Amino acid sequence: MQKSDVIIIGAGPGGIFAAYELLKINKDISITVFEAGHSLDKRKCPIDGDKIKSCIHCQSCSIMSGFGGAGAFSDGKYNITNDFGGTLYEYIGKKEAIDLMKYVDEINMSHGGEGTKLYSTAGTDIKKVCLQNKLKLLDASVRHLGTDINYVVLKNIYNELKDKVDFHFDEAALTIESRGEGFVINTKNDSYTCDKCIVSVGRVGSKWMERVCKELDIPTKSNRVDIGVRVELPAVIFSHLTDELYESKIVYRTHQFEDNVRTFCMNPHGIVVTENTNGILTVNGHSYESADKQTDNTNFALLVAKHFSEPFKDSNGYGESIARLSNMLGGGVIVQRFGDLVRGRRSNEKRIAEGMVTPTLSATPGDLSLVLPKRILDGIIEMIYALDKIAPGTANDDTLLYGVEVKFYNMEVELNNNLESRYKGLYIIGDGSGVTHSLSHASASGVYVARDILGERDGDGILTECLR
Ligand SMILES: Cc1cc2nc3c(=O)[nH]c(=O)nc-3n(C[C@H](O)[C@H](O)[C@H](O)COP(=O)(O)OP(=O)(O)OC[C@H]3O[C@@H](n4cnc5c(N)ncnc54)[C@H](O)[C@@H]3O)c2cc1C
């Protein structure tokens, strides 16, 4: 059996930053990385909008899997905040979480991200305007790399790592066995041993992670899913917000049910895309940094969080069923004009073509009220009217709503404050652990465990001088 000091499963931001930091601290450490998807240069989604218009369910989805993980073709928005994007701070403390996110930002800047803009909510007047309209703007700094620069950063980091790390692409880890002081990782090709194992399999690895936890008897819990739509409108309607903040995370408490609806993943001049999670098609969005790839539209999600209590445990199953319903009715993602939704009628090709917003995703015109539960839909409609007060035009008839957008939360794995499972040396990080759900938190969790493995943190969780 081949032996490494550390095996990393999954080469998304969590896995990449773990490998980066391990090598930075100790250049002699041996690291093997298993990645179910392709290497960065081979990642390509076949949808070209011409010959292939919708998802053909590739064995490995290039949007979600491969070097760079789900982040590779993302908008590259690194939010430096504890207010959203995960609960890493609950494990490691607020200050260390922010310090690590800033450190990740420095690494991105030194690998091709320099020159990109860091936006901040500090001192903005928009906060007051939001509050005057029953909306709350959450605090954050956001580095917007953009899909194109994000790719350059990943390529540069890969080039730095490739001769020092044993990368196995298109080779998924099948099982993990605990053997004495270490672990055995089995893939379709072989078995490999290691002293420490870092599991960073993201959202796409959620089912596999669930199975591994069952096999190793690691406790988990799952009780949350976010469901909603992606809104697309002329960029100019939101430009006063996006020019200053780029991404604004705004929360609205509904009058009718007192549910929280929030904006999520705002993409100025961006495009709406399809996302394939375990064969279910949902919607997402991103935007490019370079002007020639930008569109006239801005898109963002409006999501309602559903928390379930006993005896129901399968929150992701609930979200999947709703997404399946939209897939069943629309063959994939459904698009509807806001005006049609409030009038209770299905959108059709003609009305969408005549509208003032040109869709950036080819989706099936339909009726979202046949898909989304009433309570969620009512909350979304209420929030659109609330946003219309701070960004007039949001509630225009031609505003497009794509559905459904679902944020599946991985079940939360029981971990100690080192992000270590009940097996000493088995770390579970990033979105796959349920602790994070963003680029910056996932990356920070990778740096954190690398330092823990190499004893670079003192008892108070403060980084000590790197002496190696
Ligand atoms: C279209 C899109 C846009 C997004 N935009 C943003 C954004 O702008 N800002 C933001 O903060 N977040 C964004 N996100 C979310 C962000 O990408 C994730 O939060 C982040 O990538 C999580 O990192 P991770 O390392 O935990 O997991 P992932 O990035 O999901 O990586 C996990 C990797 O593990 C691999 N894997 C899974 N199972 C196995 C296995 N058994 N063996 C080997 N490998 C395995 C997968 O193939 C994958 O490559 C976006 C996501 C999508 C899909």
C-alpha cells in the first residue's frame, strides 16, 4: 500500500488551502489528494447554449467537481465575515476565523488576484436606507475575484502545488477505514494509507459523506435547507447597491409568517446558470470580472431557510423533492415573469421575449406557484416589494424569477474545536462538514486544520511562529 503523511479527499477550496498550508509549513511533508472530478484544464461544462442547451448529466459535473471544487467557475466572491457563509467561528472563535479569511485573501492576491476590488459595508448609508424599509444589511467585506480571475488564481496555485503533491484526478475515495494510528483510503484503483486524513468533499460529496459517517459511526445532524428563486433584472436597478458594495446580503422579516427571507449570491452584470446536485437541476449565478463578458443584467437569489424539528430529519430530501417538481414540470429550471406570478398565470415564450429583461439562461417558461410551497412563495413576493422601495423597479412585471434555487446544507458532522471527528487525525472540513458554505470559510477551514496537524497553533488557538 502506498503511504503518505496526509491524504486529502476533495480538491475544492478546503482541500487546496489545506495542501497549500501544509506545504508552506513543512515542505517535506508527503500529501496525496484524491479528486473525483477532472484536473482544472479538463473541466468544461458541455452546455454551449447552441448545440447543447441544457444539462446532459455528465458522470462528473464540471461545474461542481474537479480541481477548484464548486468554486472553480463560481463568481469568486470571498466574503470576509462571520455573519454568513458558515459557522466556522463557533469552532475556532470569531477573531481567528476572520484572521484566516484575511490570510486566504492574501494568498489569492499573491497568486493572480492582485488588482481586484475589496468592497465593504463599513460606513455605508445603504444600511440606514435598508432599516427605514424594514430590511437589514449584513456586515461584510467582499473580495470579488470574478469567474475569470478566480480561474487564474486556481491555475497559479495548482502550478505551485503540482510537483509537490501527488494529485489523483478522476479517482474518488470510496471508503475510509480507521487502522490503528492512521487511515486506509480505498479507491477504484488501489488502497492508500496515511497518518492524517482531511475530508473536504463539498456539497457534491454530501451523500458519500453521509455514508462514511454511518460506516464509521460518526454522529451527524441535518435540519436545514434554503429554498427560493433567482431574480434577474436590469443591472441599473441595483447599480447604486452593487457599485458600492458589490454584493449586499439583505434580510427581510415577512409580515405574514415572520420568516426571514434573504438575498444571496448577488452577481452584478452576471449570468444565471444551472447547477446539478446529484442529478437534480437547480439554479445559481455568477459574473465575470472582465467587461467583455459582462451582461446588462444583475441576478441574485431570494431564499427562505426551513428548519425542521423532530421527527423529520431529511431536510435535504425536502428541498430535493421541490427541485424535482420543477424539473418534472419544466424539464429543468423554470423561468417566470414577476408580473405573471402575481397575476396567477404561467409565463410563456412570447411574453418573456416581449419583456424588458433578456434572460441569460435558457429555461422553460412556467408557473412557480405550482412548485414552491405557498409560505415560501408569499415570503419571496413580500420581499420583492420591500426591495422595490430601496431599488425601485425590482417589482416590475418583467423581472424574471428562475426556480428553484435550493441551498442544500450538508448534514453537520460532530467535530471538536479542531474540526476533528471522533477519530483522532480524521478531519472533516469545508462544505462537506456542514460547518461552512462559502469559499472563504471553506478555504479558512483548510488552513486551520493544516496548522493543527503540524502543531502550528498554541493552546489558545493563536498561530505560533512557523519555525520549519
Ligand atoms: C455556481 C456556483 C457559484 C458559487 N459562487 C460562490 C461565491 O461567489 N462565493 C462563495 O463564497 N461561494 C460560492 N459558491 C459556493 C462555493 O463554491 C463552496 O462553498 C465552496 O466551493 C466549498 O468548498 P469545499 O472545498 O468545501 O467543497 P467543494 O468546492 O464542493 O469541493 C469538493 C470537491 O470534492 C470532490 N469530491 C466529492 N466527493 C469525493 C470523493 N468521494 N472522493 C474524491 N473527491 C470527492 C468534488 O468533486 C469537489 O471537487 C458557489 C457555488 C456554485 C456551485
